[in-house]
Amino acid sequence: MTRRAVLCVLGLALASGLALASGISGDPPPRDDPRAEIHHRDGAPAATGAPYRWHLPEGFPAPRVPTDNPMSAAKVELGRWLFYDTRLSRDGSMSCATCHRQDLAFTDGRGRALGVTGELHPRGAMSLANVAYAVSLGWDDPDLDRLEDQLTTPIFGHDPVEMGLRSREPLVDALRGDWRVALLFAAAFPADPEPVAFENLAFALASFQRTLISGGSAFDRYMYGDDPAALAPAERRGMRLYFSRRLGCSECHGRFTFSGPIQFEGSRDHPPLMHNTGLYNLGPEGAYPEDSWGLMRHTRRPEDMGKFKAPSLRNIEVTAPYMHDGSVETLGDAIDHYAAGGRTIGSGPYAGRGADSPRKSEDLTGFTLEPEEKADLLAFLRALTDHAFLEDPRFADPRPTAERSPQPPEVSPLNGGIH
Amino acid sequence: MSRTTLSFVLILALLSTSVVFGAGSAKKETPKANHETHYNAGVAKMEKGDWDGAAAKFAAALEAKEDFAEAHNNYAYVLRKQGADNFAKALEHYNRALELDPKLAQAYHYRGVLHVLAGDEASAKADHASLLKLDRELADELMAVLASGEEPEGHGGASGKWK
């Protein structure tokens, strides 16, 4: 090998090293970062316990659970307490439930989530309903596939700041000093001599989130129950449209979760799938706004510009506004967007005709829809609301009412939409 | 023909016969059984959309082996693809396939499709319920058919080649 060749190889190796360090490759944070992957602590006993009994709706399979974090009732209960615990935020003003409200199918009603410092997140809080079945988590990261690892980003992330904690220790100290929570940790991890640990917090929170299964809508009673009258005629007409080849809604929002690819116990493996729906078309290359690059944010491949995961449409009625940045206010507007094969923004910094985007996914070709058909389709989408799920006490704040943190003030849902 | 020549011809004939039989008995172990050969040929034709040709092959496979669940399943499918006049006959073959193999998920899937196309929603739902326990992915395909009333694309409910 010549000297020049050696230098070239060294340069390439250095460049790839820099890329890894800058996170372009999507590598996990180092172990001393509070967002490092969650594993059992050295010396911590392996998880044990009685098999967990799922409360699965009719027709729903058991979710796939990581072998190092098997489900247990005590862990789920601890996770529920932690989910509503505001000590997980820098100033004690936010819990997981601030951005994931049960009455809104575990979303927040905002276009874009608002962090503890007032920083607006580039994307909206995704619904946690049926998150146990997702093959990837969040809007655009194909490699984020474990709830145990995902939850460190909202707690410790600094770009953007969400809950704003900087390290694990102060949180663990605070929890250790709370006898009631410490008892729950001890019950959930009975063989662990130091049960109050951040890793166990992550295991418990992930376990609780896996129980957030929604499958009690009118559609479910019609399809999986024995109630052919569960759907009204308009809803049934809408259902036919939704699943028709002409509209193709179920091509992306399919399966029993009405979402993209899923996994469960015994299922085949499917890779994550993301789409550019022609929401934006900036410049000749079909760019999205800089904070909305989607999958390209992780892969740096131009063809991944603006690609996002197809979220579940279950409970879609209560999760407005829509799209990754909440820039579509109503369900009717969302249908119009897909019917047109992309969104047209007439003026302003994001002006462009999304239908003409060179980056738009090929299957987004648009369709024509008569006004009465649109009404039927809307009726069907509303029939995907699981009202019992939105009020199920198993998922609610376990604290006595007097101890609960107040709900955040109502906000304009489009606070993060088109500027 | 002289006596010597006749003897020579007879010996040659005897030799060639024994060679043919010998070769035949050696080959008997390698080729697939008759019903499998017909079945696989049927699958190949089915995948090309040659419904008539596939039907003939599956019928031949069943003639060779009547208790061949996969052949009943695929015969039913290509019969259905040949037109609504064949729906009743297709249903008989789906029923026979499931009688032979009650765990043949594909047969529940495509029998469910047949029920939907024939307007029998209750029977289609019963097949969907069976499928939920056997193959959750095919169950979701049948759910989409039940919901849309449209025939699915591909051959998800047909059985594959026999190996």
C-alpha cells in the first residue's frame, strides 16, 4: 500500500469516527450519558416473577416483551406511579402524562410538544395507545425499538429539552427518599438489594406503557365481537372506503392497530416503514422544513427526506391536530390532504405544492371523494375511538386527587403548525 | 433371418429390456410421487394466473391422492377465480381441505374471501375468528377483505409448492 493510500484510509477511518461521534450514524449515547441504553445493572439479579396476565381485547395477540424485562403486575403498578410523577422533570412541573394525557389517547392536544423550559419540540407527542406493538418508536427513528431506551430521550434530552433532567442520580435519590415509591420499587424488584435504581425505573415505565392497549371501539365490537350492529350504516360505508383499493388508507394504516408495521408474540419480523406524504415541497429537491426532515435526520440520505412513520389511527378523533408537526388541524383537512395527493401551501416560507414533490412516496397518488363519502369516512374514523380506554382507571393517575399535579392550561392546538 | 441372427436379436432385446427396467427401477426413488408433481405444476400455473391449467393439475393431484388438503385448498381457489358459477364447488373443496387439516390457515383465509364475495358475512366472520387463533397476519388480511368487500391481491391464502 502506498503512503498516499494509507493516508486516505486513515482519513476515511477518522471521518467515519467523527460521524459516529456526532451521532449521525444513530449510535447510542455512551454509557456515562444519562440517555445510555438501559440494561440490568452489574450484579443486579435477573428479573423473576409470576407470568403476567394480559388484559387483551378480543382478537388482540400478546405483545412481544424483551427477555430482560418480563412483565409483572408489580412492575406495571410502579410504572403507573412513575408515569404520573413530576419529579421526572427539572422543575417538577411535568410528568410523562403532561404530554401523554389519557383523555387524549396519551397525546397532548398540541401541534408540537412543549418542554419544561418552554422550548417547542419539532414534533408532536405520539399516542401511546398500542405502543407495545410498534416495531419502531417515535416519528422517524427506525432504530429506536425499545421502550426502555426510548424514555431516556424525553427525560434527559437537551435538543430539544423536554423534561429537562441532566443526570440520573438526583432523580433516583429523590425517589429513594419517598417511602411509598420505594416500597413499590421493592415490590417490583424483590430480589434486587437496591431496587430504587434508574434502570428499574425504566423497566417499570416500559412495562406500564406496554399495558396501554386499546381495542374496544365500535369497530372492534363489529369485527371481533359478535355485534354486527355495532357500526351504523354510515360507519360501515366509511369502513368500506377506508379499506378499499381506491383510497388505500389501510395500505399504510393497516392491521389491527391501524398503523404501520407491527410485531407481537409469534409474529414475523417486519422492518419499520416511513412515508413522505407530500406535506411540504420546498425547493427543487422537495425539502421539508429544517426541523422536519424525518427519516433523513437519521440516515442523511436525500431520498428519506420528509419520511415519517404512519401513526395508529385508533382514537384519531381525540388526537388532533394531525401529522408529525400538528400542521393539519382537523380530520377533514387530513382527508383532503390525502385526496389531493399532497398539501398545497399558497404563501409564506413553506409555500409549495406537495403533490408535485419529487420525494413523495409513490403510493400517495390521491383520490376523488364525494362530500357524502367524506362524511362516511369521517364517521368510520370516529368509530375507532375506544371510549373505555380513555377513562380506564387502570391507566389513570394512581395518586389521591389532592396529590395530583394540575393539568396544564389549555393551549391553541396549532401552536406548532404552519408559521 | 438365420437362427444365429435370431438368437443375436433376442439376446440384444433381452439385454436392452433389462437395461430399461434396471434404469427404471433405479429412477423410481428420485421422482416425486405423482400427486406432488401434479400439485407443484398446478402451483406454478396458479402463480402465473393460468386458472384453467392450474385447475386441471390440481384435479389430477386429487385424482392421485384424494386426501391432499393443500390440493383441495388450491383447487378451490382456482375454481373461484374461474368465476362465480364455481363458487359452490369451490366451497366444497375448502370444506374438504379443512376437514382433512383443521389447522390449514390459508384455507380459512380464502374460504373467508369466498364467503365475502358470495355475500355470506357471518360465515366469513367465523373463518376470521378461526384464523385469529392460527395466523394473525392472515387474519388481518381477511379483516381487510371483510371490511372492504374487495378481493385481496396476491395468493396469500393459497398453499405453496410441495417440497
